Amino acid sequence: MGSNIFLKITIYVLVFFSFCVVFFEIFWFSHSFSPGDIKKSKGLVSSPTVSGALINKNWSLTHFERLEYLTSQCLSYGHLNKSTVLEDEQVLEHILVDKKHKLLYCYVPKVACTNWKRIFLILVGQVNTTNPSSIPADVAHKLTMNYKLSNFSKLEVQNFLDTFTKFLFVRHPFERLVSAFHNKLEQRYSSSKYFQSRFGKHIIKTFRVRPTNHSLSHGDDVTFNEFANFLIKNGGDGADMNEHWRPVHHLCQPCKINYDFVGKHETLYEDANLLLKEMGVPEVKFPSPPVSDTRQRITQQFLNLSHTTIAQLYKLFQMDFKLFNYDLKAISNSITYVYVDEFDTSDKQLNKTSTMGVSNESHDIFNSPKEIVASSENKTLPLIR
């Protein structure tokens, strides 16, 4: 009888002790590291100075996982983090500096960068308002030029990179591409005329059979198929493309710069206001996102592209897909994907031509290269594994 009581007490003590150990480990881990610190510990940034800007910030698990995923992908593609960004003028031109709040923001066109520029003007005290929507877009673009990282000395740049909170916002690569096409080449805005004149006329002249005189002189009726072929033929590796469709990994170099926060356009409002709150400016609210039909436009535009064209576009933006965990199923749940696996003969289910519907479940479909197979019977998109 006494031995049974002793055994029960021993078990209770061991369970209680185990619970205390687990609780202590969780508490210690969450208070000892920021996402940025973990990236540094894995050697992605050579700087010896550890940023303390976010050590006490309570980022949600989702944002922590985004950084961990980005870290793992950067480690998988180690060639991306070999050189410094101090000599990369294109990158420094795209990073805004807020010395007061110790913020660095790499702006990406077509990912709410106008609203973020408006907020930056509020944060640095350039405008006397807390309402970003009251600041005209052209004013936001013009005035933020004074706060570019490229305006500072290399010593200051390195110090900011080491100690400031660094963030960027990303978007599905093809959704961003369709948005840029629609805004700069398809619409009839006065701001679109520059792009239609500079790019539109050249695209039509190069890729259209028997263009009209109006099209050649105005460049205002470029099709998405013509735009896609222009990017494929002239994009190279994407580094020198216009900023509105240049890949994010070239614009912001997320494997060379130790970003502390990666927001996504899909959760723009929530991510932005979480960041502002943690930065100590909860009174500044990110403008509510407008209703957008870009996702529907993706389906419409990509159904008119050949499988080869889609595969080549994917290759052009594949690092954005990989680094930020995007896939092609986001284009449409109603589009059929066709693929063949000729590289892994051990996978009997994939080692054949197949057609499958796209589910709402999240899965990684870009782990290894696959050959795209065109379907003559169905208008389909490729599933690239």
C-alpha cells in the first residue's frame, strides 16, 4: 500500500517537473530571440552587430514562420547572399529611412507602396496629419525621395542595416504582374501614358503582326500576351527590369538583408496595423484596402497564355515564388493543372501525365523542376513541382 502511494507521488512530481521544464523553454525562447536574430544566427548576414530593434516585439506565429521559411529558402539558394548590398544602388534606392522610429522600409511597387510612403511621411514628421489618405499620391512619391538609404554614407547605411527594424511587403508574383500591366499599360490614366509611350509602342512593334498606325503611335492597347513575351525576351534574370515588374528579390535582396518583418498583400491591413502598433504609433492607421478584381484578372489573362509562356514567366519570377511561399494554385481554383514528372521514377503516381483539380489546401508545389505538358483538349495551366 505504501509503495503504491510512493509511486503515485513520484509520478506526479515527474509530470509537474516536466511541465515546468517545457514552460521554461518556451518562455526563454520567446523572450531571447527575435526572428531577425534567428536569421543572423544562421549566417545569412555577415554583420557582427545584432539588431535589438525587435527583441521585445510580440510578432504573431504567422509572421515568425514567414521569416523562418524565408531563412530556409535563402539557405537553400546560398548564391543569393554572397555579396553585400552596400554597392547595390538599385536596392539602396528602394529602401526608405525613418531615423526617429529606427525603421527601414523596402518599397515594392504594386504592393501598397503609395500608402506606405504616405505613412512614412507621417512618421518622419514631414506632414502635419495622422491620416495617410489625405496625402496626395504624387506628393508621397516625391517627398519620400529625400529619405532613401542611398542618400547616406556607407558607414551610416551599415549602421542602419545592423540596428534598425527592417520590413517589406510582398505579393503573389503573377498577381503583382497583372496589376502592373493593368495600371501602367492597359488603363487610360494620365500616369499610364509614359509607360505606354516608352514600353507599349515598342512591345506592339516587336510582338504584334500587322499593328495599326494608332497602336504604333500610342502603344495603349498592348495585350497581356504581348507583355508576357516582352518580359521573357528582354527580362534576362529580372534584375534590370522596370521597378513595377522587377522581381522582389532583386528590389529588396531579402537574402542579403536581414529583414525583421515580411508583410503580405493578402493580409495587408492586418499586417500593416500590427507593425504600426508594435512600432509605437497605433494612432496611425493603415488605409483600408480598396476592393480589387486583380485575382479575377489573373485567371482571365493567364488563360490566354500558352503553357510554354507561363512556364517561362514562372522561371523569371521563380525566386519570388520560392522565397515567399507562393504557388500557382492561387491563380484560380477552377483552372486545371497538367504536369509530368520525369525526374523521379520512384514516384509511380507522378511519373505520368496527369490532370488534377486544384484544392484549397496549402501545399508546396515547387520543390523540384518538372516538364510542362500542353493539353490540346483542355485550356490548362501547368503544375510545376
